Amino acid sequence: MSETNHDPGQLAVENVRTLAPYVPGKPIEELQRELGLTDIIKLASNENPFGPSPQALAAMQRAIADTWLYPDGSGHVLKQKLAAKLGVSPDQITLGNGSNDLLVMLAEAFLAPGLEAVYSQYAFAVYPIAVQATGAKGVVTPALSADSPMPLGHDLRAMARAITPRTRIVFIANPNNPTGTWVPAAELHAFIAAAPAHVIVALDEAYFEYTEGLGLQDGIAWLREFPNLVVFRTFSKAYGLAGVRVGYAVSHPSVAGMLNRVRQAFNVSVVGLAGAAAALDDVAHLSAAVKAAVEERARVAARLTKAGTRVLPSAGNFLMVHVGEASKRFDTLLRRGIIVRPVGNYGLPEHLRVTLGTVEQNDRFLKAWEA
């Protein structure tokens, strides 16, 4: 074969060659380049519009002076703070470059060709990517119907039926992204209790902070009862640290030990470790950001509903809406300098996901939407 016709990418293993990569929300800079706009708001990636705590910002500024050094590979300070806050042992905590990193670690540690992982039809896009990259089989269960009380949400009965002796992981996001829907705590507890011992239940709680009062779980409180449970959380959402990438998993120490075998040695930066540790100390900033998002979630949903838009129930800092010709609405909003998230890649071409911004940002979105 001549070198001019040789495509070295085709040397990759088949499960990677056929993988559809994760597509993030459109960056502000990209829209600026495309349309020459300068007044842009991004409501596409479920970021916290209030940003990090001032304490976290100050800690990260101080940490910049140490960026010539490798970070503490054990994340000792952050782990100690998390352990004290969560009431767990430090050896139950694994740190990640965002919670996505940890989801991939779990797949690497527990999946291989011939094994299976179960996840719901409209679950977070990283699950199938992490599974397929290992050569394992992803088993997708049908979501709840569009006219159910939790439209397009997880159907735990269908997920339970999909478990076989080959199943090693069941991924559950509660609340779920991109739909915003959730499973009540009692139903989820019963599902985990019934899961066979050979199955790891991966409970993704990326939006945990936004769920108060809605009857959802605190998965970490269940860890003593369920040694096959792994809980994933992040500093990217409510803590406003999406740009420095810090997440964590809490599990049985033996599971954490396996995750640390595949974890890259310095996977969380000096700046990220400092910012996350300081963010834990500023409870007031976190509470204010969450309160604002929860209030706006109700207000924006009511306005959209009044305008005739179907809005799915949400326990996150975002809303998913049904709009019919979603791509046209998305383009129209872009030209008004408003970036939302199309979810056609999830098999939902008639829906858009809208992050809850500040009151002013949400009002601008609503005005454009109603127009």
C-alpha cells in the first residue's frame, strides 16, 4: 500500500473507529466568529452563571504560583475536606478531571469485550461513549413515554429486566441530563437493593445540589447499605468550577482502589484542587447560586408553559422543552446572540435544552422565545 493512500487512523480498534464523539455546547467564541456578534449569552452547557465562590477564585489565584509543580496526585487536602463534609472515609473517594473522567475510569476498570452495561435511552451521552471504548456492549433500555408523569425519564423496571449475568454496570443519572427528569428516592432504593451482587450501580448525581425538596436521594447515605454502589458528583455545576474540571466518586474502598489503578497520576490540576477545596468552605455562595437557579427554574418554566411550550419536569439547573422544529428555533436564537443546546444527538430532534442563567439572561431568552 502506498503511503499516500494509507489512513493510519484505521489502525484503531473497531469499537473506537465506530465511536461517535461527545459534542459539547457551542462556545461563545465560535458564535462570535460565525456571526460577528459581541453581546452573547450562553445557556447551553448547564454552567453556573454566578461563577465560583470568591474564596475559590482567591485560592486559585494563589495556586497559579505553584503551577510549575506537579499537583498532589493523592489530592490529600481536598479528599480530607470532602470526607469530613460527606461523612465518609478518604479511602472511599476518587478524584477526577470532572465527573466524566470518573465515569470513564469506572468503565475501564469493570468492563471488557463480552460484558455489558445498561443505561436508559435518553441518558447522559458519556455513558455509551465510555462503554463502547472498552469493547463492552451497551444495552439501551426504552425511556418512559412522552405522556408519562416523568416524560422520557428512566424506566427502572425496563432497566432491571435488562440485567443479565454479563451485566457489570448500570448507569443511572438522577436527576437525568438532558431531560431533567428524576426517579423518586424510594423507587431508586428498591432498584439498587434488587440489583445482583455482580452489578455495579453507577449513580450520577451531577445535579444533586439542585434537588432539595423534590424527593430525590442522597446516594452517599446509601453506601454502607450497598457496597456495589458508586456515587458521582462534580464541582462543575453548582460550585461554578466547570473550567478547571474537578469531580469525585464515592464508593466502597475496594472499588475506589480499582478506580485509582486506572486513574492518571496527576488528573486534577494544582488550580483545580485549590479551587475545589476552597469552594467547600463557602456555603453561602453555593446556597445563593442554588436558590437562584431553583427559583428561576419555576419562573421560566411557568412563562414557557404560558407561551404554549411543553416543558419537561426538571430537578437540575436547566429545562428541556419540546418545540417541533428545534433546529430552526436554535438558529433563530443564535442570531439573537443566545446559545441553547440542541439535543438531536440524543435522538430528540424536536427538543432544546436551556440552562437557567441569571434573571437578566433568562428574561432576554424569554423575550426572544415569546417573539
